[in-house]
Amino acid sequence: MLSKHWYKRGLSRQTYSQARQIDREKRLAEDRFAFFLQTKIEEAGMAMSERYPHAKRVYQLTLELMKQPSISGTTQEREMADRIVAVLERIPYFQAYPQHIKRVPLRGDSLGREAIVALLAKAPTTKKATMLLSHFDVVGVDDFGMYKEDAFTPDLLREKLLAEQEGYLDKDARHDLGSGHYLFGRGSMDMKAGLAMQLSVLQDIADDKEAKANVCLVAVPDEEKLSMGMFAAIHELRAMQEDGWNFHACICSEPNFSAYPNDWNKYIYTGSTGKLLPFIYCIGKETHVGQPLEGINAAVMAAQLAVEMEWSERFSNQVDGEVSPSPTCLRIRDLKETYDVQTPNESYLFYNVLTLDSGPQEVMERVKEACNLASTLIYERLLRHRQAFGDESLTALVKQPQVYTLTDLYQLGVQKYGKDAFKDVYEEALSESVAETADYTTQTLAFARRMSAHFLDRAPFYLLLLAPPYYPHVRLDQKQDQRLLALVGELKQICADQFGERLVQKTFFPGLSDVSYCRVTKEAAAPDTGLKEHMPLYERSYHIPLREIAGLDIPTINLGPFGKDAHKRTERLELTYSTEVAPALLLHAVKRLAEQTE
């Protein structure tokens, strides 16, 4: 509380009055949550016992986890792992069995990060467990602008957002802030609240003397980047399998993603989208800027391709009435390092392509179609401009850009240099590129440049590759996973009958998640699906454990909290559903799955 002696603090009356107002808002906010929980329940005419009894614990855990920064790709993730272990060690079960908390190092990680695998074995003789999966890293906070220092402290962030007048918040976010029903800050929605739910439910099972559930909590770093935390956890889970443990189901608690603006539906997902990263290297035909029609600008090649791929319907997947999000460009740039009057001769771009049923080979065929179209449009435009000069000799100066896959270029190399000689060229280019850096994008680019240098006589051309990471699309099987699908139906009914909420079943979680690595189809696990053909780093510097994933084969659903604006500065968590309803559904699901194994 502020002192009344404002003059001793060097404050003007106006400044003091403003500070007092903020202070009152803060104290009101501290009481608002408890009041909010009670009034919402009374408004719905429901008894407290029907809702999750430890809503305040979920809220407090969310705050505790948020206040520990854990930006992906930093040592903060290591500190976050320490915080999670500290929370687990407050549970009497893990005090009695500390060996059941395992820190799993990420292989070859320079940051020393660890995944956490904690086994709660209340019925160890069955050795059948439900896995609770979450990630504890978050994206960066530069988008918070002047408020980025407060992005991880929701109480301070709320104070400042209530006082700001600069239009930082849009109308919807400002309304939610004023309602007191939302918790603002980085990680509130994605996904500290989901982890808080799981930790709270884990404690419920641990404290329940009658409970017979085995639960394995898996909390991983690096999900927002390359999922190396999940890869580390997979190795540990496979070791547990070899020790006799069977993970019959996994529940991930990633947040709900709105399907459209002002979408108040709550969602339960029975799968997740896949992801591929097509990488296209463009080599042009250089020329002087005073003679632009005598060459082809590599920057134009990239730009034209971006136009053909952005939001392109050719990449659309439709499964079970759901449509994959459109592809979008993640990076586009030329490779000129200094200014001069020569046109850019190299450029590259890579695209985020989300899949529901398309494999790597099919996606790359569509990329090739887009490249061929871009090539044709560029060349036709170039010919029109040349003909406008009335000099037919210009039309023969530059040929139309060709389109090569890595296999195409390799075959050209064999023809040009001989099989054994070009194999050595390929291996040397790959080894040198991998040795330069740990960054997969930079490695892919370095390899593309080294390979293309042997074919400058064929310029201009597009070279098509795949860069890591790769996320397989996954979903429940209608025959094999009937029990889990029946549980989804049960949760939907409970949500409607007991909580007055509409829980909508969707097949594909749209935001990407580590459930992609809980199971994989036989087709996706095979090395000849296109990964080996199009991704030069596959099994060289990028090691995705597809065989181990196929061995795990864990069916997965996603049941998480509700919020808005993940990965935006207005990220926020809605408190009623996220602390009262979703944890109750999660607890019911864990208990029901335990009953099915008895």
C-alpha cells in the first residue's frame, strides 16, 4: 500500500493520485479471483463440489510457473526445469520416492537443458500408465515492446496495462483486461496453465489414498523451436517400456485455439497437424542494373515463388471436414552482402506447410508445381519486356529457370562428373556444411550453395530441399482407439451437463505440438517417404527418432485450458474454464483411463 506521505516521495498530487488508483486496482485484483470463482459458480447454479476443488492451486501454480522466464533456446529453460522439480518435490509421494523424478539431458545440448519425466506409480503391479505431456518453454517477449520487462509478472503487467492510454491493447483485449476474468502475460495460455493443471491433477492422484492410477508426467523444453526436449523424453520412455511399462494413453494440455474471431467454444483434439519446411534456393543469372533484361534477378525468382505459394490452395488438406491452415513464408532474402550495381544472384526462402494427410513426397511435388509456375511467369514477363525493345537477339540471352529437386541435381552431377567422383563431392559438401554451425537453416543453405556451385552453367534454376524440423500429422484411429474416443464423448457430455460448457471435438490441433512424436504411421516412419530424398540433413545432423516413436505408439488427446492470442503480446488465459472446468475434466479422464486398465 502506498504511503500517505506523498510529498516525502517526491510525488506531485496528481502523480500520487494516479499511483493510489493503480494501488487500489492491484488490491482489488488480488481479491477478484476468489470472488470471481464463487460468483461464477453461483450464477451457473452449481455446487462447488461439481467443479474442480483446487482451482486456486491451479491459479497459483500458473503464476509460479509464469514468473520463471523460460524463453526457448536459452538457459532459462534449464532454470524452469529446476522450478518444476521443486514443485514436484512438494508432493509427499515424490518426497518418499525422489528416484521417480528423472532429469533427462538433451543430447549434445550446449545449454545443458533437461526434460523432466516423473512417474507416479499408485498401482505399480499393472505397469500401465497414462502420460501427461506438456512443454515449459515459451516464445520471446520482444513483441511486448515497452512492457517486455513485465511479460512474466502478470500482476505488474496488469497494473501497467490498466494505466496505459497509448492504445497498446485492442478493444477485445482491453475489455478482457477490465473484466478481471483473464490473466495476461507470456506463457499464461501457451502453456504454463496446461502444465499447472497437470501438476495439480498429479497431486490429486498422489494424495488420494484410494486412487490406483499410474501417471507419468513428461515436461519438455524446446517445443517452440525444434522439439529436442521431446526427443530426449522419447529415449527415456522407450527405456521405461523395455522395463515393462506400457503407456496406454497420453493427454496433452496445450491450450484451445479459436477457430474464428470471438469463438467461445472449448475444444478437445484427437490429433495434431503435421509440419514440413520446404527450403527453396534460387540461383539467378547476374547482370548489370543498367541492363536488367540480360539476366534474371534471384530476388525476383524468390518473390515470384512466394506469391505462388503464400495461401496457395494447392497445399490444402481436407480430412474429417477440417482444412489445414494455408502455407506461409517464414523467411525470404537474397544473399548479397554488400552494395554494388550487380543484380542479386542468390536468394532463398522457406515455407511453413502444415499437413493433415500429405506426406513429404506429396508436399514437395506441389512445391515443384509452384516453382514451375513461377519460372514460367517470370520468363514470359521477361520475353514481353525484351520484345518491347524490338531486339529479337535479347530473347536468346537467358533461358527459362529450371526446377531441380536434390535427386535431379545429384543425377546431373553423376552424368557430369561420374558416379564415384560426384558422390565424394556430395559428401564433402554435406560434411562441411554441417560442421559450420548447429543451425539447421544455415546448414541447409550452406549445402545448397556448395552443391549449386558445380552447376553454374545451368543457371538460372530453383533447387528444392526440405529443412528440419519435421512434424508427422497424427490422429486417433477409429477402430484401434475406440476406448479413447469413447472417453472424449464422455468428457463432452460431462462438460455440457455439469459445467454448462460446449466442448467441441476436433481431429487436428492446429498449433503444432509434441504429440506428433507419440505415434507415427508405418508410412511416415519409413525412410523412403521423401525425408531421405529431400532433406540432406536427415540422419546427418537432424536425428528424428521415427523408429522409437513407432515403438511407443501412444494414442493421444489434447485437453487444455482456454485463452486468447498465443504468441502475441496480448496473450491471456481465461480463468473460469482453465482453473475450474478443464482440470476437473483432466482428473476425470485420468481416473477413467486407470479404471480401464484394472
